[in-house]
Amino acid sequence: MNDADARRLLAVAKTATSAASELVRSRPPRTLTWKGDRDVTSDVDMSVENLIRNYLHRHTPGAGFLGEEEGGSNLGDGSYWILDPIDGTINFLHGLPLCAISLSLVHNGVAVVAVIDLPFLSAQYSALKDHGSFVNDVQLAVSSTHSLDAALISVDQYTFGEHEHKNRLRHTLAERLAAHAQRIRMLGTSAIDLAWTAQGRLDACVLLGNKPWDTSAGVLIAQEAGARLLDLDGTDHSTDSVATIAVTPPLEDALMAVIREAVTATAVSG
């Protein structure tokens, strides 16, 4: 994929997510569908996914598509889009403005285009691989924080059902980080965790999962802003990682030391 093609596809992604954000702002949710234990989607999630899927099919007919709500087709070694129509649905349903539309394009197994649009905060984050990341066309850079006691760190939300076992590690991790970091936060949306780490609003985020619609766009945006992206064991992040950790480089060693302590303590207590 050449530079001109990538920039055209970024423009397509920006237009699609902007239209979807307008839909989110203008349409209150009316119908809820339960997907599992305390896990719900809304008719607005579905409408956003349909809107973006149809737009992308018209403008990039050769690309596949994977959406959180209805799955995907034409996935493989070529190019395909990954969408979370509303990351932070529970926040959205409760009237909290922390939700996002998260869209990325994967080419030959690597995310090359990313857009995260925050409908209620007038912010659109974007990135092209090897060309930096931006919010509303202002280039992003991670923070320069050098010590954990000055760091603001987010941890992803507690989960239910088949992933509930990870909550013990979340609890231990939050406890250990609270003893070292300036403050910890739980925002309820992985896309914003990663985008705000890229912007330097957060110094790190620790997500104990790696579903592609949750992390694909945010990982590219954070990487292009200079963040280190890691798995739970400290190795470089990949699509096969079990966790997604983004951190400003000066804090990597200190943060990973706390995470290792939490993992060990959880294993011993279990």
C-alpha cells in the first residue's frame, strides 16, 4: 500500500466516523439487547455499525470488515476494517460522555490506518503507520513523566461472565498501582484509554484484554505518538497478546515491575 492510498483510506475513515458521531449525538438509545451477564448493546450501536459498514463497502469495496456487533466477512491476508461502533456503551447509556467510535484498517496483518472519534468531546484521533498520530490535526506525543508517583494511569474496567477470573488481577493491580502512582482511573473505554495515553493526558494504561475492535485503532495511535506497547509479560505487543499496555517510555521499567508483582501475588493467592 503506497502513501497516497493510505492517505485516501484515512480520509474515508475520518468521514465515516464523523458521520457516525453525528448519529450518536442525535439519536438516543431506544432498544437494548443483552449479550451476556451485564453486557448490553443498543440499537444505536447497531445503527452505527451498519452506517459505517455500508459507507466503507461503497468507498472501499475490496476490503473486508469486522464489527463487534455483527462479526465480519472477507477477512484474510489482504485489507480489512475493524470497528467498535460504540466503545463504552454503558457510559453512553448512562449519559456519560466517555465513549468512542473506533475504526482501523489492517493490511497484511498490520494496522495501517486508525481513527477514534469521541462524539461528545469534539475530538477525532487519527494515525497513519509511520506518519505520526493526531487529534483534530494537532500532532500527538506521549507525556514525559519520569516517575510513578507523578503518573496518572488507567486500568480497564471489571468484566463479567467467562472473563470474570481476570478481576482478581485487576483488583490486585489497582491496589499495587494505588500504592505507587499519583492516581489511577477506570474510564470504561479502551479506545479512550489508548488515545489519552497517546495525547499525554494519561501516562499509561493497562488493559487486561486485546479484542481487536477494542485495541486495534488505539494501539496504532499510541505507538505513533511514541508510547511503548507491551503484553502482560513485558514483551512487545502483538495481535496475539493477552493484554494491552501502553506507557510513556520513561515509565516502562517501573510500571512493568508493579505489574509483575501483581501477577505474582495473584498467582500465589489463587
